[in-house]
Amino acid sequence: MDALLLSRFQFGFVVSFHVLFPAFTIGTASWLAFVEWRWLRTRNPIWRELFFFWQKIFAVSFGMGVVSGIVMAFQFGTNWPRLIQVAGSVIGPLLTYEVLTAFFLEASFLGVMMFGWGRVSPRLHFLSTCMVALGTLVSTFWILASNSWLHTPAGFEMINGIVHPVDWWKVVFNPSFPYRLTHMALGSFITTCFVIGGIGAFYLRRGVHVEAGRRMLTAAVIFAAITVPAQIFVGDMHGLNTLKHQPMKIAAVEAHWHETAPGEGVPLVVFALPNEEHERNDFEVAIPTLGSLILTHSREGTIAPLTSVPASERPPVTPVFFAFRIMVGLGTLMLLLALVSVIALWRGRLLQSRWLLRGWNWMLPSGFIALVSGWFVTEMGRQPWVVYGLLRTADAVGPQSAWMTALSLGVYVVGYAFVFGWGIWYLVKILRQGPRPHEDGPSLDGGHHTPARPLSGADEPLEER
């Protein structure tokens, strides 16, 4: 356990928490805009109840996302100073653009969205909700531009070992950026979609908030039936792009160790226990040629095997191999559930199907698990590079000692367990109470109270009533 390995554990731990909340708020903000639009069009009080209900969830999730994001940013300076020294000329401006666009946009309209109901015109309030949703997407744009550049750096030149941007268009729109941005945005929407559908199904099974539950589940089913197939298509395009620019990542995903005979094609490894020491797969279950069809869209297509490069140039195979299969397996279950549900909805049987409602309950966290698994594939598959082809992870770590890194990791674990444990408990409390009628919007002590703590944004007392 040296400082390098502990720093990787620490960053992986923090980013695994952080990615969940921004992804969820991206989808939730757009859902709030849709719900408020339906309220303005129909004036049905159910939509207004749903807006205030999901507004509370958004407020808590947004706060936890901001906190975890700030902590993650600190580690660039404390744990990975060489990365900032070499590539800070790219990473710094891109993160600054996020602040100047997304954060300013959200900060300008978030307060109006959270506390302006009944105090500003309905159109201005709806505009504020749309601007907050747009802000989350703009933030995604810049974050993915920065992260994608680490995977497929472009538009720069190296001078004395330091990156100097020469073409910002190529820096931002680097080869993997369009695919990764679309894949992440759809993943965020799908994650939120299955949360909404799972909560709606939960209310329907319990026989509470039935009308709200029906609308949530119906919207989730229709949206999932459209976006999950689209995500599979985008994922395939992303895979082709990754094969071109990061072939060893694809080789690790497939645990493909050795060259195949000419014309034989690459098998699809359904299950195996990758043996990195002996460069083979144990207990392998594979389908001949199918790997070539999926990876190259050709029956006889081939990919570079892991043994085509030295062991020091390969990513860790086992975690990448299994994380990818978790992501794809959950995506397949999402597709099946969405298609069966939309058929049942068309036939008028969805709300009466106990097993479909239970299926949506069970799949509620599936988007989060698939999201984290996908990030594991992306970031572990990039190893041993932190800037692909330019800077190794081992060369980017700072001079901190192992014990100091271990101590800070322990503080992170304890702090996150406390902060996010309370936050998640608070979210569950809101979900159990469900949507409630609102006449003139949320009451904040008669409209004269300014929230004094972040959780005031949810307008829900911590103590039990």
C-alpha cells in the first residue's frame, strides 16, 4: 500500500460518490421542467404536487453533488500535482468555463426556481426551471470535455514536457468527446427515469398517492422505451471510437489475450475469470465470432490482443471485464423491462401487473449501478495513463506519504458516511411521505423566512411529525 495506490483508491472512492449526484440532478432538473410544463398546460393539481415533491429531492441531491464535487477538486492539488503541472493549461480553463457558464446560470435561476413560486409570474418561474436544467447540461458539457481530453488528447503541443493548447476547438471537441457526452447525458436521464418509475410503482403497489404514481410510472415507461434503445446505439458508437483510440481498453473489456487465427474472428466472452498472471481466461464461456460482429461490425474483424503490448502498458483486466458486464447486463434488463412495460401500457394492463410493478421497484437503483460500473470501465481502462499516451498515473502522483494518504482516505470515508448517510436518510424520508397537496406553493413561514441551512431548500423538517 504505497501513496500511489492509496491515492487511486481515494480518488476512486470520491468520484464514485460524486458522479451519482450530478447525474441524478441532470435528469431531475429536466423532469422538473417537464412536470411544470404539464402543470402550465393542464392546470391539473397532480402535476403541481409532483413538482414540489421532486423539487425537494432535487434540492438535497444538488447540495450533496456540490459538496462532493468540491472535495474531488481538492485532490487534483493534494494528490495529483504533476497532472496539474503538465496538463493544467487544459484542465484549468475548461473547469473555469464550467464555472462561468453553468454555475453562473444555475446560481442566477436556482433561487427563483426553489423559492419563487407565487412570488414571480408562472412564465418566469418556468423559465427559471428550464435555465436550471440547461445549466446542468452545460456543466456536463465542460466536465466531459475535460475528461474526454484526458482520454483522447488533441489540439496541443508539448514544450519541455508541458502541454500547451494550440487549437481550443480540437481541445474541446476531441475525438471521444461527442460520444462520451451523449452517452453520459443519456445515462443520467435513464438513471433518473428508473428512479421515477420505481417510486411510482412503489406508490401503486402500496395503494398510496395512486394518481401521482400512475403519472410517474407512465412517463418513465414511455421515456425508457425511447432512450434505452438509443443508449445502446450510442454505446455501440462509443465502443467503436474507443477501439480506434484506446484499443487496450477494449481488449481488457473482452479479456482478449491472444491473436486469433485468420478468418476465425474474435469470440464474445460471456463469462470468465481473467488470469492476468498467466495471460489467459479460466472457466471461460464464449460465443465464437460474435465478438467480431459486435466490436468491429464484421464477421472476420479482429482487435489487438492484450499480449500485443507489455504488461506494464495494460489496464487492470479483471475489474474492467466485470464492470463492463455489470453495465451491459443491467442495460439489457432495462431494455427488456421498458419494452414489456410499454406493451403492457398500450394494452392497458401495466397498472394491474403486480410483477411489472415489482420489476420497476427492483430496477430503481439500476441506473446508479450501471453508471458507476461504466465509469470504472472508462477510468480503469485508461490505465496506466492519466493523460492517455502522455502522462502515466504513477508519474502524476504527488510526494505525499502513504500514511498521510491513508489518514485522509479514512477521514473521507467517515465524513462521507456521516454527511451522505444523513442526506440519503433525508431523501428516503421525503420519498416515504410522497407528494402532498399545495395551494399556493411551499410555505416558508408565511413567505418571510430565508432558508438558513442547505436542507431548508427541501422545506421538510428533519424531526418526525
